[in-house]
Amino acid sequence: MSRGNDIEALRQIGWRDAAPAARVARVVAQHRAGYQVHDGHGLLAAQPDGRFLKRRMDPAERPAVGDFVALDAGDPPTIERILPRRSMLTRAAAGERYARQVIATNVDYALVLTGLDGDFNPRRIERYLLLIEGSGAQPVVLLTKADRCQDAADKLAAVRERLPADTPVHALNVKDPACVDALRDYLKPGDTVVLVGSSGAGKSTLTNTLLGEARMATGAVRASDSRGRHTTTHRALLPLPGGACLIDTPGMRELKLTGEESLDLFADIEELALRCRFADCAHESEPGCAVQAAIATGELDAERWHNYVKLKSEREEQAATLEARLKRQGHAKMPGRHSGRRGREDGD
């Protein structure tokens, strides 16, 4: 039976606009056999229109988890088109051929989870934040397993020192229901959050805590590196009891830049480089290098500088790959595009 639109029901799953003319639902999961969508009342199975199945179509132009889509009146319905996205979080897909992979769309907050155990790696946090920049989502860093870490306060301070002052950072025990109170600002009715991070960082555990029930499978982590198995195998959007929507994602072992990052995360370093005596300073041993002077005085952390250099190189290489791909397809260079090299998520 065909179901029409109920604007209040749609708002409960993140709809922000006026009452739509088309029949609208939100993509909550994608499987080989098709999609699951939610119309505010319940789940429906849906099939994509044939044009979404074209082999060479950019994956970013296909329906993704978080999308609002227009459906036909069929039973089961067909996804006819994707409605305008207010945000889109992407990464470059693994492999040598350039392709973007959509992580989630129409997201308000991207919660970056990193364990305060062997998983702790500020360079990886910076890599995640670069991908979130420009997506339309607000990054929030969650340092998990705070109950098992003797120096959680020191690590929290170290992360806050490396990130922009307006980036929220929390150290939490995500098994403790009390952590929900610390996250309430990001879980308001109609808001959507996506959880990203390595396997074993606590995404599924946090999901269960926010749901108030053990719905997602969780697993132990390896003692050697604190990495876990992929207990979450696909992206899924889940309504939370308080009215927000949550998108859980599988752990990402490779986190490639897309070539579109702005590097605003390192704006302080780029401003510092402008103070060098020579405009073409390589920031190595040149006289009057403001960067090396700042490292020597402790104003600039040497490890953060090296991570900036690595990420900037990756971005530039990936941007060149993207531009070459666009030229082969007969497109002009897209405005505001930047670049990067293939890189693992930890920045090593």
C-alpha cells in the first residue's frame, strides 16, 4: 500500500524543509538487493531507478545512507531521485582508480571516536577532521575508554592543543549511560550524527548506550594494537529515543583524502609560514624560517608540523589525480578543489 507524506513524521527523521510534493523517505541502509528507507512511520524496501545502476556513474551521485529520496507510488517503491543534500561526508575509495565513497549525507555532527588505549593517535584524528572540513558537518572528537586510561586528562589536553579551539573534545566511558548527558548538545530532535573511527574504538558500544539496548554486536580488541574486528559491517541509520538519528559505520582501516580538503585545520601553520624571510622557503634549514623557529621554541609541535607536510602532499597528489580524471571525462576543473596522496587512516 502506498504511503504519502506526513511532515511531522519526516521531521522526526531529520527532514528540515517544507512539506514536500513528492513521496519522501530517508535511506537508512544499502544492501546488495536494494535499499531500506524510512518514511517516518516505518521501514520500506526500495529499489533504485535504473539510471543509478550505470556502471561509470560517480558513487556520490547514487543514493547513500542519510539521503532523503523521492519515491514513486509503487509497492515496493522505486527511488526516483535524490533530494538536495545539506551535507555530504566522503573519502577516496581504496584502490588505485580514483573514486569518491560517500560515508553519510545530511549529517549535522560527525563524532570521531578514538580509544585512549593503543588506538590513540592524534595524527589520525587530524586526518578525520580534514575529511570532515567542508562536508557541512560539525566535527566532535570523542576519546573513548577513559575509564581504562591513567593519563586520560593529559591526552585530552594534548588533543585540544592540536585542534582548533572551536572543536569539541570529550573523554568518555561510552559504556556508561551517563555519557549521554555529555553528548546531548549533538543529539537534539531532528539532528543526525555519524560515528566514524577505527574498529574497536567503541562505535557499536556507544550506539548501544545511546539506544538504551544492546542492539549492535560488539567485540574484543587485540592486545597488540587495540584494534577490533569489524562488528559493524555496513552503514545504518538508527532513530534514537531522544529524537535524533544516528548513523553507525564500519571501522575504516584506510582513510584516503579526496583532493578537495581545504587544510583549514592547519591555518595557524600556513599563517606562520608567511612570516618566513624568503617567499620560497622550504622550511628546512633556510635562514629566517619562521616555521623552524617556532618548532625550536615549542610554539609549534614538530610532530604536528610533519603531519601537516604529509597531509598537504597527499592532498596535492590526490587533487592532481582528480583533475586528470575530470579532464579525461571532458570536464573543466571543479572550483574549490584541492588535493592528496594515498594514505592510511593513521597518517603513518
